[in-house]
Amino acid sequence: MAISENDKKLILEKVISIMKKYKGKLMENKSSSNGYELIGNTPTPYGSSKKIVPGMYFASTTSRKNSVVFYFFPCYTQPQSFKKVAPQTMKCLEGKTCFHFTDTTQVVEKEIAAMFQLGIEFYKKEGWIK
């Protein structure tokens, strides 16, 4: 079943609303009506060239043709940890870091908040967040 434009808008607004609660612990890198991105708050060497970036990528969301996507980088290295705190949300994971939401009931605020808390702990251990 195709997702309606109204449902996409509602899902995107809900995910952005959750993400904005972590602005302060994380830095806002991009913000628009069609998407939002957060990064770590510590300059970090990145990639094979070890170029210093303003902050390690953390999470973003945007609207696509058939879903609202939520990219959450902390789960790349610790997927099992996130399955424990967000079992319903993890069902929407396609690949290693990309969640596809096609229904408003798939966005479980409590689980996404738990994912953010755990992700922030991991980033602090790595030195990517002060």
C-alpha cells in the first residue's frame, strides 16, 4: 500500500520533533521542512584522509517517494545493542543504518529516544561528543 503525502508529512514531523530534543547534546547540521540532520559536537578526523570534520554524523531524516527515511549511524557498529532498546523500530531497518517508516504507528518515540540515549553514550566513549 502506498503511503499518503499526509502520512509522510506526519511521520517526518514526528521524527524531526524527536530529534530536535537532542539539539544541544548534538549539533544541528541541516534543518528544513523536508529534513533534519544532527552531528556530534566535537571536531573529528574522518575518512581515509583523516580530514577534520565539524562533528561525526549521527542521524538524519528526510522524505522519500514511498517512505520517510531515518538514518541512524550509531547502530552501524552496535546493532545488537539497539535491538534490545528498540525492537519495534528495528523492524523498519533496511541495511545497516537506514530505517524506512511507511506508517505513523512505526515511529515509536520511546524507542527512538532510547536509541538516541544509547547512541550518545557510544559517541561519548569514542570522543565524538563532549
